[in-house]
Amino acid sequence: MLTSLLARFPRVAGLAAMPLVLMGAALLAPSPALAHDDGAYWHESAAAARNPQWMLTLGAAKKLTELSLPGTHDSGTYPGVGGDIAQTQTMPIRAQLDSGVRYLDIRLKYYDPFALRNCNDTYTSANCEMLVFHGGVNMFLPFEAGVLRPTLAFLKANPSELVIMRIAKETADCDCNPGPALNTLLEREAVLDGAFTGQKYSDYLLRSSCPAPDQLSLGVVRPLNAKPDPTSCDARGKLLILDQYLGGTLAANHYYRHNGLLSFASATFETLRNNWDLYDRLWLPTKGHLAAAAKSTVMTDFYFNGIGGANGGFPYFFASGHANPATGAARLSTGLVDGISANASTYPDFPRTSCGLGLCTISFEGMNTLVADYLLRPEFHLGNPRVGIVSADFPGARLITAVASVNKGVSFNRPTFGYTLVTPDSRRYDPGTWTNRQVVITPHCDVVCVANRAVVSDDAPNGVSYTLSGGGHSVSFTTSPIRIDPKPPTITAAATTPPGASGWHTANVVVRFSCADTGGSGVADCPGDLVLSKEGTVTSGLKFALDVAGNKSDASNIVTVKIDKTPPAVVYRGNLGSYAPGQTVDIKCEAMDKDSGVASTTCADIRGAASSFGPGSHRYSATAADVAGNTGSGTASFTVVAMPGDINFDGAIDCGDQAIVKAAFGRRVGMPGFDARADVNGDGVVDIRDLSFIAQKLPAGTTCR
């Protein structure tokens, strides 16, 4: 089987050739030491430990660069395809996370496993999918089902945790970029634990717009029943994707940082040539780097420790020092005997085994045990040290807890603790949103547990301190923000323009409402301006304000105004329009105002004999002012019409009219004594024609002297 795989995957063959020779040589050396299982190395498919929530008690203000995080190298190789040379893990992704791992290393190809072809711009098919590879070895592990879903399901069940996931194209020069396909996948509805969530996969990711690692805070612990908040930059409950070799194809909300651009402080290793290089070329650089990380006070440095070995030997050997991959296998002997072919200065950190007569076999020790033992030293637990990410092959419970325990205040192998938030009517409360009611906080543990509180009644913008006890353990942490505002907002109303001196307005009145929610959730709804346009006495009515928490204000004060926009009317009544000289003119003037009333007027009646007004048109006008200040006016016009020949305008043609003609007889316009009235026919001269006209109109039998 191994021979066929090596033939099919030349790169693996190259990796494998050296360790096979070396391992054969090692078998000729002294016999392996006794069986060895100290818990730092794990070659089983079950979870190595039960640490799904070891980050629960870390402070919300803790920054990413201040953490010490256990991780796995080539995390998706647990299917074991390719045998010992290609396998670096045995636990499935969820088991790794449940054991306490918080860093995953995922290598992907966009690949057609049926056509055995890379998928890219020039080749695609319905069989193309994102698959985990290690070098040229296909692990036949789909990314969505085998990596993404178990990771997000873990975070959903354990919102106190975070997971950093490096996603790299395998290899860097492969024409199999999974980036575009990953973009598409991350925008689909997330299916977790076999159920549709109503959320997109990308809702669980920390976005690239969030702060850099040295400024990125863990944040508070969210409730189990909360929806993911894609806009939040709290790292807890989020997947932090570090992409590499994807050519910048991921959308901004699909990754946290480009791994190649992230400044890691990493150890420098020489290529491993054989098993014996484990000490000088792998362990000593790692040891120095861990020490440097613990001493460093520069919190901008993000430390990374890759402690797995590949070239020059099997990954399981560098992790365990064992003669075979089994968890409890014996250590492999170096072939050196302390006291004969070596002394105390030879591989001083390797164990001395099978001792007798002062002589001891020097056995190999795996990196997992070496690191786990080293991290027990005081310098990793005094002050505020950190070692950053420690990425291992086949990590066991002791290595995982050794790395995680560098973080102060964490505990392991204990029950799981969580909580939910609901309103009194059992509706889900979304953290950080406003409510006007108490919030019920309910513990959720996998053992019988009690909490230090059951309800939250006061506003808690920074969350509340929550303690859960059960199964012999007690944990305290800060919950998500709980915003409670039981007080209603206030509202007042006022006219924007004052009335006139009399208390009346002569135009529309705008009533403006002022709303406030001092120290509360803020005003959500405040009535807009109300325009009062009806004339007379008008009120603004009852208006209310609402705040964000749903509280309703008391009714606003009522604004009462008096509006009179209409000028007063001046009306002339009884006007006949045309009068003969003998008629009587009797026109009455009246000023009226239906709202504020008439304050003053020049209105006067027009009375008298029509002849007293003289012939022709006559026009009269009057004004009025109302109490509000509006002014109005009215006019009346009439005409007094005289009979032809009625020169003296007394309503009759008689001897008086003839006398006027006689008095001006013979005179022309412009001459002294000319009387225009006597020029009856209007030809500019008073003559016989004018006198004859009058004479013809005189009543029969009339004789004038």
C-alpha cells in the first residue's frame, strides 16, 4: 500500500525515502525503551481531553497577541490517507477542538477527485470541490462537511472560545485556487449539526475590518441562544481565517488577515535530515523561541511555534520519539549509552532509560513531551507570559493543557457551562439590544449547576459578572451587554411662533415636539412638526414619544392657539347702483369678522337725495381692522343719471332750465358768461338749438318769462 502511494505521489516518496532508511538503521541500534505514554502524544481518533471551554474564564479585554493557543499542524490529515508519512493528526476536527485546540492548519485544493484534475479557470466540472490535501496526498476530506461545519458548530455550542484557521492553497504554485469557491460557500446558509441556522457561514467569521491582533479583544461571553453578530469585532465565538496563497481572492468579510502579511515571530529551523536532528534542529530552536516569547513584553509580537517535524522522519516520530505510531509505544533508542558512548552533556533533555550498573540508554523524546515539560517551568507562569500559537502533530491532553495553562486562570477537564438570555415572556433576548423589561438569565450546564443570579433588572452595558457552580467546579465570567431601560421618554410641545399682542395668530401655527430620553435607550420616535391651519381656537391634541427600548411617554402638553387668517369684511348694503336725481340714496356700510372680531373701522352709511350727489358716478370706500390685526376694505359705487335738458338737475325740465340757457345765450366756449350746462347739444356754443330743445321739453301750456 505504502509503495503504491509513494509511486503515485512523488513528493511523498521523497519525504518518505530518508526516514525509511533511517528507521531501518535505527532498528539495528539498541532495543527500544519501555512503553511510554505520558499524555503529551495522542494517536487515537477520540478526543484527547475534554476542554471545550478552557477560554471561558479569560478576561474580555485580553488581546489576541497575549494568548497561548494550542494548535494542530496539517489539521485535516486525520483520515490517514498516505499512511504515516502524510498523517499528522488522528482526531477529527471537532475532537481536536473539544480537546482544547484553538488553531487549525488547513491545506486545500479545488479539485475534481473523479477526473484527478485541478479545477481552475480553464477546467471546471460538477465534481469540483474543496478538498483537504497534504502535499500531493488527497485526504478525501471535503472542506465544508469535514472542517467548516464542525468548527462553526463547536463555536455555536461554546461561544466563549475562538478558533484561528489558516487556510492555504496546497501547494503555493498549484493552479487549484479554492478562493472563489470558498467565497461562494461562505455566503450560503450555514448548516450546523444537521440543521439550517438561518445564518450565513460568513456571519460566524471575524472580518478583516476588525483591529489587528495586538488590539483585538476577546470580548464578553455571548449566550448560547444568541445569533452570531457579523459586525462585532469581539473575537469570542468567531472563526478567524488567515488565508495564504489564495491570491487575495477572498471577500473582505471572509478572512481576518492574509497569513503571508501577518507579522509572526517564528523560530528559524534548519531542514531535518534524520531522526537525530530532532534535538539540535527542532527542539533547541523551539525551546529558545518559547523562552523568548515568555520574556517578551512587546505585545505587538504575535508568536508562532510550529513544533512538528516532517522531512527526515515520520511526523509521529518527531511528535512522540516512539518506535511506532501507537500512543503507548516504546521510545526509540538513539543508539547511545550514557556512560559509554555518551555523557550527561549529550542530548541532556532526552531521557535516560533502561538504566543499570550506572549505564543508561539515551532514548529519543518527542517534541510534544519536551514542550509540555518545558512549559511547566516557572517562567511560563509568573507575571504575564505567553507563548502564542503552538502548532503540533498528534497533540495529547498534557501538551494541550500545558500550552493553554500559560494563560492565567484557566481550568481543564471540567463540565461545560453556558447561559441563555430571554425576556419574561420567554422570547430570546439579543445581547446589546434594548428592552424595557427584566432579562432572565438561565444557566445551561452538562451537570447540575447553580448560578449567582436569575434575572438582570438594571442596565448592564458591560455585561454582568456571572458565576456558575456544578460538578465540583466554579467558573466566573462576564456576560454579553444587557441593555435595560424601564423609564419612559419625555415629550413637550410648543408653538414655534408667538401670537400677536392680542393673543391671536394671523397665519398657520407650527407646533414642534421636543423629545428626550436622558440616560436611557434614546428616542426612537418623536412626532414631527404639526401644522395647525384651522381658524378659531385650535389644539395640538395628545402626542406621544417612544424610546428604543419600547417605552411610551406620557402625553405631551396640549398647545392651544387662536388663529384668524381672514381679514374683516366691509360690506355696503342697499346700493341700487343707478339713481335718478329725484331718488333717495340709502346705502348702509357694515364691517364684519367671524373669528377675532372687528377692532376698528371707517365704515359710514351713504344717505341723501340723489340730486345732492350730482350727476355721474360716485365711489365710496371704507376699511376695517380685526382684533387679530388683519385689515380689510370694501367699496360702493353708484351713478346719478339726469334727464336731457334738466340743466339745473332738479329732476324736471322747467322754466329754471330755460332761464339758464337764456342767460348764456350767444356765448361760446371760452367767452365770459359761457355756462356748459346751457350747451345742451354740446357743440360749444349756446344758441337757438339749445333753447329750442328746452322749449320742446316744457310741459304743454308752460309760458316762461
